[in-house]
Amino acid sequence: MTRSEAPEPVVRTAAGAVRGRREDGLAVFRGIPFAEPPVGAARFAAPRPPRRWDGTREAYAFGPPPPQDLGPGVPSPTAEGPGADDWLTVNVWTPEPDPAARRPVMVWIYGGAYKMGHSGNPGYDARRIAADGDLVVVSLNYRVGMEGFARIEGAPANRALLDQVAALEWVRDNITGFGGDPEQVTVFGESAGAGSIAALLAMPRAAGLFRRAVAQSVPGTFFSDALARDIAGALAAEAGRKPTAEDLAAVPPGRLVAAGQALTAKMRGYTDRWGRVAPTVTPYSPVVDGEVLPALPWQALAEGASAGVDLVAGHNRHEFRLFLALAGQLGKIDEERAASALRVFGPGPDGAAAYRAAYPGASAAELYERVQTDWLFAEPTMRLAEAHLAGGGRAHAYELTWSAPGAGGALGACHALDLPLLFGTFGADLGLLLFDAAEPSPEARALSARFRASWTAFARTGDPGWPAYDTERRLVQVLDADPSVVPYPERTARRLWEGYEYTALPLLAPAA
């Protein structure tokens, strides 16, 4: 009997048996609960183990996405009927659910500005990673927006991170039945997913749940407890409520999403209180609360919190250009806006002058993009690798410099370009914007294959195929049409940020 003719695969988990499907030579399981739905009495609570079920549960469809902000005026997607609140689910792609196989496991954590994202996004179809790497891939849903990140009274902080820990505990306890090795787990994620991984590296509750980590474009935004509480007060006020679990539990999730959208639209008016957070696109981030997340990741890693975990960390050359494109602002940045960005985001009181001196021929648009790329993604990512080294860990670094062909090449190596390259999903989600041709070029396909080969090799051996990073040679893998290993290319920017210390973003002034 061939694999395609084999019966549908069945695996018994701790909560009950699940039946998946045979697809493209893989066994695929979707929508397996790893925790109880966080609704009713469990609203805003830490995740709880799923209830056991009798018989065999069909694991054919992705679980519903958590309530989320898809943009101004767009209502949060909702599901109806049985299982409509099963937001906390995992999906598994495996060559074969053979308990004796003990294949390496990769666990995907999505991004989305901490306010949107779900594992059923077609851009995160992991079949190519599992097949090319001959390993097991798991993806998961976690709560976003107010449900997962708002710092409210009567609820634990960082519920989204606790969801991720619960999913990793599910992997530890169940993945052997799917053909995976719980001792060989690699977490990988991009943007808010990479920020989540940075937090997991610093969290005692996540210790021992993964052996390796890939952090793609780590955001530098982590909130202090005081700032997070102040923002939560403003969010709750938009819903006409107090920032308590008791008061907000009566508000339907869609209304809380709308409250977040309303606040996001007016955040610039909070500059005097929230500082650098005010001009960003999201009022959510992980919170350094002192308990769930005891310390800022850069501090915790430098003190050895994750010394036993191998790390790959990297970013894209033109990160911020995606946000300009999505806002319809490409080619529309004037000198006034560039000056404001340099003043707000530059390193220290002389940051604006330093940037202009370092990049004397740069246009207003280039300066605007450069300083925000550096502050929000490039510097935090490289600092994470260096903090990991300082704490006794091993790290590899990369920079993606290949330009997306979409929009006539105007997007460059923008934020999220690594996603369709890694997953090979050129015709899904952001791939539709970044790759506007019906058929990706041979060059794109070759780089895509290289991404998967490097990431899966790292998951298998701890070596992605290029030298480890150190603070003397600073060698990084440059991912382009002709990949190379060179000293970190953004040396000008790195010198500008020397001496700058990333901290939990503070509350500048309390509400009047």
C-alpha cells in the first residue's frame, strides 16, 4: 500500500485520539485543542488544559482565529457553532506519525503587531518545510490584542505568552506520537512572533521546552508595567469600561477589538505619556511585569537565562518599507516627517544630527525609513544575538538583502519578505504583494529553498550552514541572489547605536 493509499492517520494525545489526513506525502492534523477555550469563567485567565474527549476527533480543519484587529473599520472575524471559541489549537505536519521516528520538531509562532495573526493563514502552510526537512512542524494559535496582551487587573500579564508556553507543553507531552522528538524542539517566528520568542527565552516558565530558536526581525518594543497599565486604561475607556478582568469579561471580544482600533487611530495624541509607542501601529506588546516576564530579554539573555539554547537571529535590510507601502506612503515622505522620525526614534538627544551626518546623501524618505528600521527591528535583533553571546550562548546571525519583485521592486528587502521565502507561499497572504508574478523566478525559488535548507539544518544540528556570530568578526549570512558570509553590513547604523540601551518602554507621565 502506498502512503497516499494508506488510511487516514490517527494519533492518541493526552486528551484523546485525533484523526488527520494524508496530503502531499505528509500526515496533517489541524485544529487540535491544546487548552480550553478562554471564554466565560476562563476569560483573561491563564490557559487551562483541554477537556478529554471520547472517541476520535476529526483534525481536518484549522481552529478559528482568535479575535483580532485586521485594520481600521474591519470587524474581527467570528466563527459560529460548536468549536467557535476553540481559539487555542495546534496543527501538525509530519512525514509519518511513527513514535519511533523521533524527528526534529519546529514550532511556528506567527507575528502581526501583537494584535492579529492566526496559524490557519495560508501564508503559513508548512508542508514544504516538513517535506524538505524531513521533520515535524507544529503551528499554534495564541490570544492577541486585548485578550492576550492588555495589562488588566485581576488577570495574569502576558496571557499570549502563557498560551505559547501551554502549546509548547502540549508539544513536549504529545509530539512523540506524531513522529517528533520532544528533546529536539526549535521555535521559530517573525516580527511579533520573534518578539514572543525573545520573551520565551527570558521566561522561567518556558525553560526546557525548546532547544533552539530562530528569531526573524525582533521588535524592540517591550512595555514597562506602568506603561502597559496606562495603555490598558485607555483601551478599556474606549469600550466604556474599567481595566479589570471582571468589568471587561462582559464585553464581547469583537467590541474589545473595536476599542483597540479606536485607540490606535488616536495614539499620536498620547505622545506626552507614551513616548515612542504613540506613533506606532499597535498599543500592544509583551510586558516586563516582573513575574511572567521577569526582565527585558536583552538583560535576561546577557545574564545567561537561555545559555543552553542555540539561536539564529536576523533581520531584513529595508524592514520599515513594508509599513510605508501598506499605508500608501511610498514616495510621500517629506522633510518635516523625516525630521520628526529622527527626533523621536534616533538614539539619544543628538540622534537626528548623528543620522544626517552618517548618511549625508540620504533623502528624507531614506532617513525616515532607516531610523525606524534600525530602532524597531535591526538593532533589537542584533542586540539579542550579542546578549545571548554575553550570557554564554551560541548564536548565528543573518541579514536578508534580496529585493522583493512586487511593486516594481520598490519594496526592497522589506519586513515579512522572509515569510513567503521560508514557507514557499508566494501566492498567499503577503506573498501576493511581494511577488506579483504568476510564477516566481528561478532566483526566488532558489533563495526560498536555501531558507528552508538553512532553517531545517539548524533544527536538526544547531548549524544553519554559516559561521557562528561573535563580536570581533561579526560575521553574518547575507541572504541574496548570491548569498555570502561577510562582516555585518550595517556597520554605519551599528556605530550610531553604540552605547544606546534598550529598556522597557516607560510611562512618561500618568493620566491627568
